[in-house]
Amino acid sequence: MALPGFRDFYPDDCAFRNALFAKWREVAHRYGFVEYDGPPLEPLDLFTKKSGQEIVTQLYNFKDKGDREVALRPEMTPTLARLVTARHKDFKKPLKWFSIPQVFRYERQQRGRLREHYQFNCDIIGEAGLEADIELIALVIDTLRAFGLTEKDFVVRLSDRQFWTDFMNAHGVPEDQRYAFIQAVDKSERETREKTAEKLGPLAEEVFTVLEKGAASERLDTVETGLRHRGLQDYVKRDFTVVRGLAYYTGVVFEVFDRSGEFRAIAGGGRYDALLKNLGDVDLPALGFGMGDVVLGEILKAKQWSPWKFPHLKAFLLIADEQFRPQAMRLLQELRYIYAIDYSFQPAKVGKQFQLAEERGCTVAIIIDQQIESGVVEVKDLATRAQSKVSLAEGGLALFLQELEAKNQRKQCGLPEEESPSS
Ligand code: HAM
């Protein structure tokens, strides 16, 4: 049996995980992010110095055979900061980097929280302007939309960590009490008012006023306006209870939750402008988020999302008349330069081949019969059952499939169907 909080991945679990990763990579690429990676084992002090108290209590750490204090990474951000500070001169800023590390935290195992998880990390380094915050939040939203989730399913709770830092400065909260203060605000939603008041002492009433009525933040105004310009306003909500447990955040922060409030956080992140300076004396502003595979997986499973529901277009070459198998094989080979195409090795009845196409997750069938002699095939959309005659001349079939693929993509992102130029 696997250790508590660790998972085995049987083929179905691997297929699901690969589908998640594929979507993450696809959306990151759409936003112009490039992939990086780092080692799962790091010097212990990388995390004890940078991640903040909560994560440090959850570290998997030990002494290696060379007497080094080491730890399995509980998150990716300190590793990213280490990589960038070491070679920052080699890269043109801003950097837009993503990674999908497996990370390890020795926490109490519960629903949505395990001792290992995969975490999609997207970070922008070297851009101080709020346009980068807007872009990053748009990316977190689009990542979830790519799984067919909408503003009815999730919300990005936006906050301003700098507001709370200014608040603590203004009220003279001593350094050694700041972590407790942040934790009290963070947990205020889940705890009784009395318990939070007890933790906050004389500052309680003022904090409650901010939590209930909100507070002014020009940073958040700008971010909200930018998201409104992109049509994403319904995906965000201002919420000052979000402060983020990690120590390094400095500006706009956010956490993503399902609307029903049934699950733990889907993703979290924000600006951490001082981390690279503290770590490697390289003064570069930075921001990013992490999205785990566990909560997202639970939500998608609850919605019966299947990795095959919105696949990239996969076609089935259906050979309705065996005498045209040679022409079908030539077409198969040509199309496979671009598309995933499947077919039946053995002659089979048309109905059986349709069944096979659906079992293999194909979204369209290209039907080969005697019409191929005059350069025509029938293409059937297996979801809508719509069937069209398509000419093979001048790459007609490839163009037709390309349009279907674009339609599929729009559907995945929850966008309305594009009007055709003729309508
Ligand atoms: P975090 O909020 O600690 O942020 O984690 C990000 C996401 O990872 C969470 O929202 C959750 O989905 C998932 N997660 C965290 N712990 C667990 C767990 N024990 N089991 C399952 N899933 C978990 C960070 O780690 C930051 N380093 C993110 C970041 C990147 N900030 C800037 N860049």
C-alpha cells in the first residue's frame, strides 16, 4: 500500500492526469509561457528562509548521506527564484515561465489535501506594472475555462496583501506578531467571530470593518478595470479575508474557489516583488500562481468531466466500402501529419465502426465509400450528428477539419459559436 497521502496512478488515473497536464500546457502556451523544471530535492534552508512558517512545519526533510540538510520541495516558487537569480542576465525580461512539479507537504490528510500533489505554476518575472497581474489572473481564469468551467462554477477572490502590510505598519504590529495576525485574518471566515476577535485583540473591530465593508485599494481598482476590459469581471470578487499563508507575497493576491464552497482552494497566488532580492540580491519584481491537481480533479470528477469529452479533434476513418481501403490508407497517412486519426484494422460493418469511433473518443468520422473516386468524402460530426460532403481537392478536408477544431476550442473555453461570414 502507498504511504498515507500518496497516490498510485493506474492507467485510467494516468490518462486523467495526462489530460489535466495537457490542458495546462496548452493554455500556458496560448499565453506565451515557456516550461522549466528543477530538482524535487533542495537544500533545506531554501524553504526555511523563504516559504514562511506554515509550510516549514509541513516539510519532508532529512539529512542525506553527505550530511546535507535537504527537503523535498513543498512548493516551486523558491526553486524558481533560485533558478532565475542564478542566470537572470541570460534571459530577456519579462520572463513568462511555467512548470508542473510534484510537490510534497507533510500535512494532515483530508479531502483535497494530500502529502504530494502536482502543481501547475505560472510566474511572470521582471514586470512591475499591474498589466502583468491582470494577465496572470486572466490566465488562471482561462485555465479553468479550458476545462469547461464557467463563472457559475468558480470565483477568483482578489485581495491586496500590501493593504494588510500598511495596516500592520500603521497600527505598529510588531514583527513577531505579524504571522499570527495574517493567520487570524486568513482563518476569520472559517472561525467564529469571538475566536478571531480573541486572536486580534484591540485591532479586532477595525479588522472586522475592513472584512465586512472592504477598503480602498487603487491596485485592485486597476486590476478589476483591466479584467472588465477583457470581459472577465464576472469571474472575480474582492475579498480582504484572502491574505495568503506564504510569507513572500507583497501586492495583489488571489485565491480561486468553487462557487458552491464545497471544496478547498483550487489555486492561489499573487505578487512577491521582494523574494528574488532577498534570495539572490537580484532586484526583479515577480508574481505567479499555483494550481493543484487534487481539488481541480475532484471538481472535474464531480462534474463528470472526462479527458475525452473535449479532446483535440480526433477523427475516425470509416471504411464503408472495403475496395477503397488503399485510397483510405493514403488519406490516413496524409492527414496524420496534423491530426490524430484512428481506423479499424479489420473490415467491419459501418455500425460497428461508428461504435468503435465513439469508444476511442473520436469526435468526427470521415466516411470512405465510392464517392472517393470523384474526390469526395462524407464527414460526420459525432456529437451533433451533422454530416457534410467535403471535397479532397486543394486541401479541402484539412481545412474543414481545422474549422471543426477551432469550433471545438471555442466551445471548450465557454465562448459563443462564431458567426459564419455568410450568416
Ligand atoms: P499554495 O496556495 O500553497 O501556493 O498552493 C497552491 C495550490 O496548490 C492550492 O490552491 C491547492 O490547489 C494546491 N495545494 C496546496 N497544498 C496542497 C495539498 N497538500 N494537497 C493538494 N493540493 C494542494 C503555492 O504553493 C505558491 N508557491 C503558488 C505561487 C506560485 N505563488 C507564486 N507563484
